[in-house]
Amino acid sequence: MSEPTLISRDALSGQKVALSVSESADLSRLGLTEQHCRLVVAEVGRAIMLAGGTVVYGGHLNPGGYTEILIEEAQRFSSGRSALEITLAESEYRKLTVDELIAADRNFGDVGRLTLVSESLKTVPIARALDVLPTDVVDAVDGCSASDAGVGSMVIVVVQPGVVAGGSLLV
């Protein structure tokens, strides 16, 4: 077996890598715990950041969650550059006050940024997050509303031209 080769510090420079993580009821069956998942999130996030990439993650801002782990990794390993983009779906950011959203965004400092995405998949400025009324988006394919289809709990992030990643933000 050969020794692993480390990639250069700029191997992912200018690249965005989207992570999708969720809790699993199957962990114990596999002999794992939630702590194992948390360690993987930290390690993968750290590896992306150390290689010069930016981690894109859709989640929530609850204390002790995966978002908090990624923020801590960015603060330690980003070398002062923006290395983390946290995207909150409307179903998540509406649970918070504007002051909480502003404080969360400031918590990133120079290492990351917070992006809010409405149900209609538009970016919303933090100062106007709670002013914007939820929209009833109609799916052109089957005519169901966004709330019926669960679109309000989804976020779609364009990682690079032609690559789209999505993930459920339900907790």
C-alpha cells in the first residue's frame, strides 16, 4: 500500500464544494454515533478549506449543529479568506429575528457569509428578510404550490456553471 499524497494548498482555489449532511437513524446499526458524523463534517470541511476551496452548506443556525462546526473550522483554517457560505432557506430564516440574522452574519467575520434564499429561490438581503412575504410559487409541471411540494424546505445552490446541488433543510 502506498503512502497517501497530500494535495497542494491551492488545489481547490476558486472552487465551491457543496456539502449535504443530515442526521441518520441508521448510525447505531452501522456501529456509529452522531459524534462520528460531526467529525466527518469537520474533517471534510477542513480539507476543502485547506485546499483553498469554499464550503457551501445549507442548514440552520441552531447551536451545536453542523453549521456551527463548519463556522469553527472556517475560523481556524481559512487563512483569513472567505471559505464558507451558509445558505438558509426561508423556512429556516423566518424562525429568527433580523437581529439574530445580522449577529450570525457578523459572526462569520472575513471567513464566510450568510445567504438567505426565499421560497421563490431569490436571494434576500438580511435587513429585509422578515419584510418579504412568503410567495406561493406554482410548479409549472404539476400545478402544486411550493408549500405542497415542500419547496419551502429546499435550497438550490449553483456551485459552478452547470452544476446544481440541492438539499432538504428540514430539521
